[in-house]
Amino acid sequence: MMKKIVLIGLSLFSVLAIAQSNEAFVQNNNTALNAASTGDLRAQGSSALFVNPAREVEGSVYLFEDWDNTAIIHMKDNQRFLLRNINLNLQRYTFESQISKDSLFTFNFNNIDKFEINKKAYRNYYWDDDNKVYEVIYDGKDFQVLKGFKLEFLEGSANPMLNRARDRYIKKENYFIRQDGRIRYFRLSKGKIMKLLKDRPDISDDVIEYAKRNRLSFKKEEDVRKILEYSDAI
């Protein structure tokens, strides 16, 4: 019965395709269902029931506000699946697709390279006994700038002075550097960014001038991505 639920649920996915170079891009629902049943995609996830908590809680355990998100699932064998129903569960660090009101399809990263959602890349990394999903802000040859997400649970209180009658989920974000297989906290700043380029002192002045000329901030992630991509090009 569970297998049937998974296959019926997957038929709700909107799967499109464009053949490009050597990449296999799934072209229709039947192909996706066949991939799911034979293991190409089904091996990446499982069906699970979603049970609402008995106690009302403000906020959500999911990264995105709703499920209407376009995702391209990049497989390690260069296949790509297009999906328009996905969200990131910050409690389990798993991507999930809503099959029905009470049922989810949960993906894992066994054969998946990355999820590209709303034109942003997300990858799973294991470090220091911790397995998390990060948004990739910059993906360079020597290091990556990542954004990590953390979910905190704030328990409600009957104390009227606290103005916190209900439980609440709070989402927090932090930046990280992944280098030599290690992940560490990182703060976006001019000094920190330029320190990443210390092995190339000849380009420092050029990079700073580029940022100044284009009014780019070393504290904004999109601007940092542009600055670092420029440093790669010179």
C-alpha cells in the first residue's frame, strides 16, 4: 500500500525536460514514475506520513513559506529531474515533497549531487559528526562560502509578562567556509573575504577596486559572490 501511495503521489509532480549535451533530463511523468519504480529516483527517498502536532505552534519547521518551489534535482550520474513541489525540513535537514495533505516524499542524498531551488544551489555536507544542508553562496576551486540554517524551538509560557503564550519555531542563518573538507563559521566582511585571497596578493588591489567601482558590499552575500567570481576571472 505504501509503494502505491508513493507512485500515485509522484504522478502529481510536474516533470519537464530539455536534452542538453550528455545530460539526461527527465522528460515526462511516465519517465519519472519508471525511474521511481526501478530505483533511479525512488532510491533517493521514501514516503512518510505527516502528523500535525497536537499543540499549536507558531512558525514552521520548513525553510520556505510554501511548497510552490521549482527544483532541479541534479543526480551524480548527470540526470536531472524537474520538480515543482518541494521544501527543506530544518528539523531533519531533508528535502521533502508534499504528495497529499498527510503524506510526504522524503529525499536523501545517496546519489544526488545537489538541489537547485528557485535558482539557488543546496548541498548536503557531513562535518564534525553533523550532517546538514547548506545553501552554496560561492563554489570555488579552493573553498566554498555556504549559508547554514538552524531551527530553534521557543517554548511558550503562561507568564503574561513574557508575551509568549504559544510555542514558536525560529529560523536562524549563519555563514560558513568549507575548505579542505572542513566547515567553520564565517563572517561576511572585507577583511575576512580578502584573507581568503591571501595566496594571490597580486589581485588584491584589483578586487577592491572592482567592488568599489560597482558599489558592491563585502557584507551582502550576492555581492560577495560577484566579488569572488570576479577574483576567479582575473
